[in-house]
Amino acid sequence: MRVLRRVLLFGVIGLMLLCGVGAAGFGWLWSSAALSTAGEVDFSNRLAVPPLAPSRVDGEGRRVFNLRAGEGRHDFGNGPVKTWGFNGDYLGPTLRAKRGEQVVVNVRNGLAEDTTVHWHGMHLPAKMDGGPHQMVRPGETWSPRWRVDQPASTLWYHPHPHGQTAEHVYRGLAGMFIVDDPKTSSADLPSQYGVDDIPVLVQDKQFDGERLDESTSQTSGVGILGDTIAVNGTVAPYLDVTTEQVRLRLLNGSTARVYDFGFADERPFALVGTDGGLLPAPQHTKRVALSPGERAEIVVTMRAGERAVLRSFPPPLGLDPLSSRFTGGDDTLDVLQLRAAKRLADRPEVPERLVDVPRLDPAEAAQRRDFRLSGHNINREKMDMSRIDTTVEKGAVEVWSVFNNDGQPHSFHVHDVQFQVVSRDGGAPPPHLSGWKDTLYLPPSVRFEIIMRFADYADPDAPYMYHCHVLFHEDAGMMGQFVVVEPGQKPGNPAGGHGGHG
């Protein structure tokens, strides 16, 4: 695929030369492929903070939320455009629940087409997972229920319809889901939602007049790479900071773009958490790269009266220069301005130790499996809704080896579980991968080993997914299915199978 990609790109260049466009035309193509908004964003709009979703406790002691997916109109700065949202015009409220609570989410589909809601990063039964087997018809309500049982973490929710995930997410169906648990949190971290603990859902958009432009790049191979950054739906956003320390819950909610977050003045910050919860200790750094679906919690120190710009620097995609250029690898994007008040409320320094993260032992692995991602395939096969690709026994620890076998950017997301990174090309993983993860960026030709335990839930007929979270790739078939079964049990037949992907 790497060779094919180069052939296609050089074919475009060759065609330009044959047509007499020549070096000047290629120079235009090359220069137009990189984007920089550094220093050009006016940060004139107050950052919208998604409201906390209201909930009630029913007669069975369950916390009940209500979500309605529907059409709307949202202004990204040049007038309202058609969008989708949960309980509003664009995006959705932040759901928040405590470990140990039983929750119910009534999902009403107010759209004119089928959709789903997947609880990304959540440990729950497969029938409640919201993957492509749990479609919600127009006008119908789906009410998944489960017991929240995982560490304090920043999760999110988004649609997962087979072949249409990218467009449903791009149009605006997404929101955060925060899990609280005092035993796996730290009282010394900022924690007042909307004040010093801020959701930062980052997406890229492009526009065609008065509508969102859903066209994909012909040269990138990853889908949509927009030229406008929206944070929580706000373009050119600023955040008024009133405390010495502010916690930003970063979520890459884009369909394809990889970000490398840092600050324009190169100030360090503390990386305190990743997908599945807090790290054992803060990592003091100047950069954190996130591929689509990944999250990071960072704590930034501010001084009274100053301003700081959160920026995405050219991300370390690990691609050859030509491929990197056309997939956003040379892009610099200003994201969010922090504006500190003249007086800031005191907040404690980030502690040197955060939480204990028990390590899974590879020696306990019941199975070792290999997954090779290439083109739009995993292990040379495209997604088939009626086929079970992998069968796992409940309670088993497994080590999966995942490998990007082509020259495109890929990531790997596993439903239901949080995993730990055992190794990167045989060596120890970097410190920022020392915690729980559910999504991992895969540079080409780099082998990762990840370890996970498949606890609690078994159902031979209800599969979970694993897939590339570059949603253009997922929709094209880069996804597989696994079931968790009782020891000795055989896999069944996926309910609601819709055949293979064409």
C-alpha cells in the first residue's frame, strides 16, 4: 500500500507534467497541501462548555439519562449550517456517573435514518455497546443499561453505524462521558467541571458555502482533513481561566486528523491521564499526540494576566515525507487561547504520584494473537457483520500484537476493554503509554504488543469490535469482530448480521 500510494501521488504529478502544468503546478500542489493557522486565529469567541446531562434515579436505584439524536443548525462563524446533535443542534451533553452505579441511557433517534450510540472506552456487555449490531431506527428508543465498573476516566460516546460512522460523527453526534471514582482519582487535581476542569473536544471542519463539506481528499487516503478547528463546536475559542492550575480533558473527536498538542510558547504541562484513567505519575512534557478517538488529561499552570495558546504542531505520523504532507503531517493549527484573570484562585501543585495502575503480566496470557492493518483490511479481510473473527474466553488475559503494514496512518481501538502497552518494537513503551488505553496510534512498520483482560461479560452471539479509528478506513472495512464466551463455549451467530462489506 505504501508503494501504491506513492504511485498514485506520483501519477498525479506525472499527469500534471503531461498536461503542461509542470513544476509550477506541482509546487502549487505541494504548498497547498500544508496548512498553518499559527498566529492567525483571533480567538474572538468564548469557548462553549457542554452542559452536564441531567439525570434522575429511578425506583430501582438506577441513574437514568436521556439522549435524543436530531437535526439542527449550528454557527461555526459564517452563519448557521445544517448539523446533527444530541439534545441540541450540535454535539451532546457530558454524561457523568460514579463507579458502582447502575446506569440507563434512553437513546431516542430523531433522525430520518438509522444510527447507533457507542460508549467508547466503556466496559459493558456487548449488547449494550452500541456497535453496528445495535442500530436504532428512526423514531425508536434504545435503552442500554449496565453497571459502571472502571477507574475514573474521560470516555466519550458517538455513533457506530456500519459504513457511515465518519459522516455521523462529522455532522456532530458526539459527547463526553466522565467516570468518577475516588479510589482511582486524586483530590489534588482540578475537578470543578467548567471552572478548572474543562472538556476540550477538538474537531476539524471544512465548508462549502452554507453547508458542512463532507468531501474527502483525493490525495490523503484518510478522508476529511478540514481547514477550520472547532473546540466544543466553537471556532476561534478562548477560555477564561480563574485558577492557577487548569485541567484540560483533550479529546480528538476528528474523523481522520492526528494532533500534536502543545503550547505556542513551549511551556511544559503535566500529562496526568490517558484514555482509561490517570497515569501512575504525571509526565512533564511539552507535547502530547492524539489520533482520532484518543484522550489525554493535562494540567496547565497559568500566571495572572497572561495568555497562552494551545496549538497542534506537525504530528509525528512516522510516514514518508510525501505521504505525511498529504495527510496533515506538516500542518500547524492554533486550537484554543487560555486567558488568565488578573487574580487567580490557588490550586495545589500536581502531586508526584497519582494512582496505582496494577500491571497485567504477559506470562499469564492464555493467547497471543497477531493483527496486521493494511489498506482497508485487518489480517487481509474486510469487515463482515455475519462473521466472528476472534473468540476469547471470559476472564482470560491475552496479548495482541498489532502492526501497521502500509504507509498510511492507522490506529487500533478495542471495544469493551482497556489495555496496557507491553512493548514498542520489542522495547519498553514510552512513559505516556504507561496507563490504560483503548485506542493506539500505529506508525507504519512499528509493532506494538498490548495486553488486556476480558472480564465479566460473555455472550457468544453478541460481538464487540476492533478497528482502525481513522473513520474513513473503518467505514471502508478495516474492522473485525470478537465474542467473549464462557470457558469451553463455542461462538454463536451475530444477531442482525448484514453480510459483508462491499
